[in-house]
Amino acid sequence: MSIATKDIIVEKVKTSKIDQVDFDNLAFGSVFTDHMLVCTYKDGAWETPKITPYQPITLDPSSKIFHYGQSIFEGMKAYKDKNNDVFLFRPLDNHKRFNISAERMCIPQIPEDYFMEGLNALINLDKDFIPTKDGSSLYIRPFMFASGNGFHASPANEYKFIIACAPSGAYFSGKVKVLIEEKYSRSANGGVGYAKAGGNYAGQFYPTQLAVAKGYNQVIWTDDTNHEFIEEAGAMNIFVRINDTLLTGPTSDRILDGITRKSILEIAKDLGIKTEVRKITVKEVVEAAKDGSLKEMFGAGTAAVISPIAGFGYRDTDYDLPELENSYGQLLKKTITDIQYNKSEDKFGWRYKLKA
């Protein structure tokens, strides 16, 4: 199955809202472009994709998304260089992971051509919304949900695939303080933790708010069995630097196969930074904090790229991390963003130039 851009039905807005956007003061993901892409799965097949003006969605109250949570999404960004060329970062990896999530949630997979041609057509139409201020980008949200009707507990017979975009500033500013969680779990073996399912994130909100009430910004998730191993930081993969070794946990049923995570591991190898992909115990992190060998911790994900952790709390004790002039986190973030913004060579082949 394949489509061409000319096969996408396009309905343009009558009047653009771009003049209402303050590009110097962009929050993350709260202002949206003129258009969105919509494609419906019905009667066992995908219909012709449509680009329409950005607008509300009308759904029947019995739509299964409301009752059984069949919903997945991806997070991507588009970047504009000094020549106004537009680039994506590893979009085929996003497509692959999107379909892995779809399979786990019993949602029909989206063909690669629909995903990639849809991205190209939509971003080309709204490329003037891509900000050029340092640290800013066009955040892209492909998502899919059950739009079929019925109260019976079974997969839906109809789905909506949508791509919406938001010109955005930096996701985080400054460092964060986190709490190592020992009661609640983000996911479990055999579960859906490796999928970008909406419910994964809904289940995080309550424990995170409990941590916020204690003065922390975010939660470090531990394993669901004994809370012995650290696994993720909020909605991001986590990295720990002990002495000069960079550690991160292996992917599993519980841990998302992050695209930024994979990129960090490849870049670190190229830079000669020693890495280990293995289970990381809470005990060794606490002991490293006590003896001074814990140099850095940071979260890694599409939205923030790298979010430094200034300190963590564990069992009523707070541990501060040192301030480093030349941190691995800063080096890795600059290397990734230089590739994304076309400021450096892309020896890995990750940069995707938007087709005109």
C-alpha cells in the first residue's frame, strides 16, 4: 500500500493565525499550527488522508477511547536551519515504534507511506510556524485512538490517526529535583510500559503530584517487584554517571525504547565515553551519592532532549549532585541538537530533510 502527496486531500484555512503567535515567548505544546492531518480506519482499511484546518473533533459518547483507553502517540520535532531548510530527526524510528505501540494496544498499524507522506505534506503546509529561536522547534504529535462506538469491552472497529503540530520553546528550564518512588509503579512485566500508550502517562500523574507536594519536580520510577532498580525518570529514560561510566537500564516490557536514549548511547560510543546498559540498583546510586562517585543523572527524551537532575530524595534523605563545568549531559545534548539543527555533520544518518 502506498500513497503520494498528491493523493492527500487538502483543505486550507481561509485565514492563517500565524500573526497571533508570539514566537519569542513560546510555551511548550500550547499553541497550534493552522492545519492537522486526519485519516480514518474503517471497514478494515485506511481511507484517504485529509489535511484540514486545525479544529475540534466530534465523537459519539460511546466511542471506545472514552471507555477502554485504546490510544497511542508519538513525539517528534521539526527543525529549521539558517538556510530555512526543514529537518526531522529519525522519523522512521518514530514510525516503527508507533506501530509497535499499535500492535500492543490492538490498534491497526499505519503504513509507512501514510505516516511519512502525511508528515511531509502537513509540515510543508505549516512550515512558517517552525520557530528559529535557539532551543525552539515545531513539536509534532502523531496519535491514534479508538473512534468506533459501543460499550462492549472489545477492540473498536474504527480508528482515527491524526498529526497535530505546535511551535514550542524549550520543554524544561533549569535542573530538576526528583524522588525515588517506592510504592507506586509505572508499569509491570507483561504490561504496556514499552508502548507509548496514553494510559501509561495518566497513571503517572497521581504519584508525581504526591512528589510535587513534598517539594520535588518529578519521580524516578523503580521496578514493580521490590523497587530495587531505577528504571525511568518521569516520562523519560534515565542515565546515571558513576565516575566516568554512563549507565542506563536495558529496555524491557516496562521501559520505553527511547529514540533519544538510543542516540545518546551511539554518540557516547563515538565520543569514547564508556557506557553500560544494565540494571541499576537504588542502593548503588545512593552509595555513589554518599562517596562522591555519582557525578551526573539526567532524563532523556524527545521533548527535553536531556534534562539534568540536580538532586534526588530517598527515604527522607536528599542527595545533591555536583555542579560540573564539562558534564556528559551538556556534551551529549549539544551533539544531538547540532545534528538536529543541521549545524554539524550527521555521521549517523539520522537527519531527514523534508521533501519540498
